[in-house]
Amino acid sequence: MRAHETSLRIRYQETDNMGVVYYGNYFTWFEVARTEYFRSLGLIYRDLEAKGFYLMVAAASCRYKSPAKYDDMVTVKSSIPEIKNSSLKFEYKLSVDGRLIATGDSVHVFTNRSGHPVRMPGDVRKALT
Amino acid sequence: MRAHETSLRIRYQETDNMGVVYYGNYFTWFEVARTEYFRSLGLIYRDLEAKGFYLMVAAASCRYKSPAKYDDMVTVKSSIPEIKNSSLKFEYKLSVDGRLIATGDSVHVFTNRSGHPVRMPGDVRKALT
Amino acid sequence: MRAHETSLRIRYQETDNMGVVYYGNYFTWFEVARTEYFRSLGLIYRDLEAKGFYLMVAAASCRYKSPAKYDDMVTVKSSIPEIKNSSLKFEYKLSVDGRLIATGDSVHVFTNRSGHPVRMPGDVRKALT
Amino acid sequence: MRAHETSLRIRYQETDNMGVVYYGNYFTWFEVARTEYFRSLGLIYRDLEAKGFYLMVAAASCRYKSPAKYDDMVTVKSSIPEIKNSSLKFEYKLSVDGRLIATGDSVHVFTNRSGHPVRMPGDVRKALT
């Protein structure tokens, strides 16, 4: 499957005392990238939730390579290296002006409203493969 | 009604590029102070929501007097100067080591799950007055 | 002075337990709108800080009219109704699909690195008027 | 080295549309736990920064086991399983009422103000071992 790219401008709110982006905020960018990746495939995550499907996060990690600063434009390149019956894995590569700033990944499980794992909806599987 | 005091330690996550707390994060502290104020009166806000009552924010403001920094202990003094049929107003005074750092207020409306205003639940009114 | 418009997509991270955007996060959107307003006038706020000028927030407020939800596109219309020697005021009108969701304002003081008020830099005043 | 425990109350701000804590916010709790762990050893992280030592995050990860909700009290158990010349690793176990909700870890490098790795300050090493 092809990778997907999203760009976002770093907000003042996302920086910290060290003058760089707070490490926890990279996970928000992963979320933005996932949402836009899905949108590019015709999948609106909000609509999935409206139909009772939730993409719970099971695991997430980030390796920080080089600092990111206020007002930088970040490019997030996402891919989905793994698709299982009810889960999938995203990988992220973040860069600023071609300089790699971080890599990360997250594993997600499809659940129903009460949090129980369910099979990936057919239209999602179809769009992803 | 007597005022109520809560203390909290400033988190690194709450600071920004300027080396002080990001202005929007004061509103999170207001929320912590409201929750603890209610708890001190025997009102658990989580239980109110479980019963279908929500305290929607209608307005909020903050005046910043002096910067607050990472690891400072903030004291938030809250009071409720106004109680109406379905709404109430909180006022906040924030200080660090006796130095006033900010004042603020917020107005809240009791609503049901669908966001429609309802009368303040009887036990809340009783606890507040 | 003409008003300025920015748009942003609501992030999952910005929502809360009530299924709407957390009230404190509107202030982050105000920040994004200010930064983009300045950029549209050729003023890069990051460069101002690099030259030793900071725009400290002195006061901020928001009135919430109608809920905003995950994945909504928010339009923030900003204007600067007041310019003084060392301070200025922003006003914001936020809407989703033409529906007004909030209004707000913020007052900012130009300071040096140590937080002492200074006169507004000449190029900022020129660009703003 | 003995482990350390901190407790914190989940804030409304930390929850999201799914009615649980947003996955990125666990990393803020890791930060709180690190700071308090250091404090318990007589190490004030703020003072380290004042002396020119920074603990840059090199990597962080979290595995989510069971949802955490608004107003829950979270216990974060931290340990430092690895200490090197200029870096260290933290591990975290998070629970609510004895139920494991997440595990995580983070790797940190000591740097100077400009972000270059330096040897761990002597008093830190001494306190940690």
C-alpha cells in the first residue's frame, strides 16, 4: 500500500520549557496523520465511530531524532505495514525541511462502543488493501 | 459560601517556548479546582454526569498577572459568587508562594446529555447553599 | 484594518469526555489564528522572538455558543480592534459551516526577554496600521 | 534501586471523545512520575536545568491494557532499570484500583543547553546508585 503524507505547522501550545516540542505531542501528530491517511482512502474516521466502530490504541512509540521547534512545518509520512483480522499497525516518519526529526508507530484494535474487539469493518479492509 | 483551595504542581507539559505556563492551560487548572471544590461539598462531578447532568461551560476568562513556571506549586482559591436556576459562576484566584499569578472566572450551565439546559439538580443546589 | 481568516480541522486530542472540544483548547486556536494573521501581514512571530520581542498574554476570554466536534472544520475570523503603545487586542469569531460556535478576545503586551513591557517594534506597528 | 510511586487524579482535560484518556496524555503522567521519582531522591529537575543540564527524551513507548477514565486515581510505579554514561531508562506501570491500565518506558539523554550529550552530572549518578 502506498504511504501517505500530511503537513502541519507546529503550534506554540505544543512547545515546552526546553524551547522544543513536548515529547507527548508527537502522538497528537500521529493521530492527525492517521485521520488524513484514512480520509485519503475515502474513510472518515468520525463516520466509523458513528457506525459504532472504534480504533482503540493498543500500543504507541516514538523515537526522537532531532528537535522540532515552534512554527516549523512538519511532514508526517504514514504507512500501514500490518493488517490483521481486527487490528492494524501504523508507522510514521516525521521530518522538517527534509531533516528526519522522529519515527514512530502505533497499533490499533477495532472495537465496538463498549470496547470489545470486533473484526475490521469490510469497507475499511477493502479500502486498505 | 466559603471559598475552597486546591494546590497543584506545574507540569513540564504545561510550559511553553517562553519558559512559562501556556496561557490556555490555566483553564485546565480552573477545571481541577472546580472538581475539587465540588468534591469538598460531597458532590462528585463524575457521578452527576452518570446521572445525566452536565456542566457545560458558557464563558471563561483569565487575567494573567505574573508568570508561572515549571515545578511551581500553584494554589487555586475558588468561590461561587453566583447561583441561578440552571447556571452558576466560579471565580478563581491563583497564587504561587503568596504571589498572585492570575485571576479568572467561568460560567456553567446545567444541561442534559443532549446539551439542553435543565434546572440545577436539587442535591447540587442544597450542597451549594 | 481588515479581518483575517484561518481554518483548522478539530483533532481527536482536542475533544473531551462530553464528546465536544474541551473549553481550554479554544485558546490554542486563538493562538493559531494570531500567528497566521501576523504571517498574512508579513510578520513572523518566531522572528520577533528571535529579535527579543515577546507577545505576553495579559488577558483572554471565550464565550461558548454551540458545541464543536471532532473532525469539524473551524473557521477563525480575527481582528485587532485596539492598538496601544506596547499592547494590542485581538478579537475572534469561530464558526463551523457558517454556525457561530464561539467568540473570544485576548490582550497582549510586548515585552523583552525578561518580561518587561517595551514599545511595540516599529515594523509591527507599521504592518498593523 | 527501589521503585517509586506517584498518584494523580485524571483530569477532564485529559479525556477524549471516546470517554477515556487520550493516548498521548499518558506520556505527561510519565513525566510527572519521573519528576517525583527524582524529587524523592533529593534531585530537583528544575535545578538541574538551572545548572545547564537537560534530560532530553530519546525514545518513549506505551502499551495500553485497560481504559482509564475521568476522575480515576492513577498510581504510577516507576523504576530505572538502566543507567549509562550519559543516558538512563525509566519504566512505568500504571494502575487504577489495583487494575493494570498501562506499561511504558522512556529513554533520556543528558545534554547541555545546546542539546549536545554530556556525562550524567555526578550528584545525579550518586543519588541514582
